Amino acid sequence: MNESSSVDVIFSAGHQQVVFCTDEPSGLKAIIAIHSTTLGPALGGTRFYPYPDQAAALTDVLRLSKAMSYKNSLAGLDLGGGKAVIIGDPARDKTEQLLRAYGRFVESLSGRYITACDVGTYTPDMDVIARETSYVSARSVEHGGAGDSAGLTAVGVFQGMRASAQHVWGTPSLSGRRVAISGVGKVGSHLVDHVVADGASVVITDVDPAAVDRVRTIHPLVDVAADNACLLSEEQDIYAPCALGGALDDETVAALKARVVCGGANNQLAHPDIGKVLADRGILYAPDYLVNAGGVIQCENEVGGYPAERARVMTERIFDTTLRVFALAEADGVPPVVAADRLAERRIASVGRLSAIRLSETHARR
């Protein structure tokens, strides 16, 4: 993708601001995308990933940041949507110098963007970034933060599963159900804990054998599929994509045996029409940015200085919001992902219009 086409892609995406960050001595190559600040500062994690080229990184960060606007809106947060990607292999390229250089770029945005953990970044990384900027969440407890948000993200996905079960089978219990979880890293491993505790049988897969071994050490009765293709061939009630985005493509959806799809991965739909394809096949899809909002809820509470219990209560309300989305989808005759988009957009429009009500100069300085 040349410079001209990159600019065209950015303008067509409708983002407020896209920042390309380069620091040659540290090797930093990053992109920060702010989709919207209508509801408040743009909150979204930093993904550290070995993209094949800048075009792939740009495409990912634009999609992810837009999804954050919708996620934060549906979660009822006074936050806009943003995301950042660092191009590189975190196992090889991540250094204190690079993370601190990145923190400088976050600071330069003066609070328009607040970062957190994502694929390839962890709570210790946020502590390093925070040495250069105050616009960081998901910091460690010893540094005054709430720690990694993966645990609370899994709580939200579990609540989404319960709501899906209620909608399909008339009960929120997963007892006796078969749940297939693709990806048992930070979020997926916690999700296994919840569904097993609720009485479900579980089959998992992951590209990292160590991740599978960690889950099996805690839950020896969990079954293991060799890869995602094998996982899809398993008899299952619920399919939970919990790895990278784009998990639901035409081939995957055609092979699905599950009645419900509800997982923790971001941007699960490979293209916009997949939502309708799922609905046409009679598969209930719980929109990813709705059910995996526990992480941003924790980050919002950390930034605001609220107690941890408040974040958990807010995350458990994902159950009610998911049922609301399903009800709207049925009433409007649209797939759940369209209904979720509509709810998010309505809140952005209705609450965002309040900025037109001018405050006094004295109040504005507070």
C-alpha cells in the first residue's frame, strides 16, 4: 500500500485521528488510531504483533479502534474508541526503550487516547509505558492499578454465554452443554474456569502447546483438539473464538456445528456479511465487542479510581445487555450484530449531542 492509498483508507474509515509513530533508535514502529472521542477519551489496548507490512497493521488498527467505540458505548462507559498497534515480534523486539518511546507518543496526544493491554502486551509493559505517560490503564496492583483485565473479560464472555443459553434453550445454565474454546491464552484460560464450574464439558485448542498444558493441569477432564479444524468437527453447543480476529469466515461458518457463537476474540467476523450468514444458518451470534467488554470496564474503573467490585457488577450486566440485543434483533428482523451496532450508535448520538450544551467558562476549567 503506497502513501496515497494509505491516506485514502484512513479518510474512508471515518476516524478522527491516526498517528504514525516511529523511533529509529528503539526500533519503534506503531500506529495509534482514534476513531471517536464523542463520549470521552478514546480507550483501547496496544497490540504488539508481527504484521507482514504496514498496510496490514493499518487495516487492523482501523477496525479495532472502531470496534472500541461501539464496545465502550454498549458498556455504558463515558469513553470513545481507540486502538494502537506496534509492528514487531514482542518476543524479540520488545524492550524498555521501545515501550518508553511509545509512551512518549501516547503522552503527546494529551489524554485523547488511553492505552491498555492487548495481544502481545501485558501489565508489566503498561508499568513501563506509564513511566512516560499518565494515560495508561491495566497497570499492576503494586503500581496502583487493577492488574491484567483478562479475568474480567472472561467474566463478561461467560455472561454473554449465559444470556445466549437463556435465549436459545430457555435457561442461563451451561450444565450439560458442550463448549468448544479456540484459544486458551489470557482470556480463554479464564473462560474455561467459568464454563467448567457451571457444569459444561469443554474441548479446547491452541497453537501454543504450553497454553493447552496449563489448562489441562488445572482441568484434566478437558478434551483437546489438534487444531481449529478438528475443533470445528467436534459435537458442540457453543463455539468460543478466543484468539485473533477474523475467526468467523465463510469456511469456518459452513463447518460450524454449534448453535451459539460467543467468544472473547476481537473482530471475529471476517467480513460484514458473516453476521447474516450465521443468522441464516440458525446460529446465534453474541457480538464480540458486546460480550468481551469486561476488560475496558475494568480499565475505566481503574482510571476513575473506583473499587474493583464496581467493575465486576458492571461486567455482570453484560448478561442483560446481551438479552436486550437479542430482543432488538428479533423485533427488527436483523442479525444480532446489526442490533448491537444500532444500540451503540444510538447512545453515541444521544449522549454525544450533549457537548452542544455549552458549560460556563468557570465550570469548564474544573
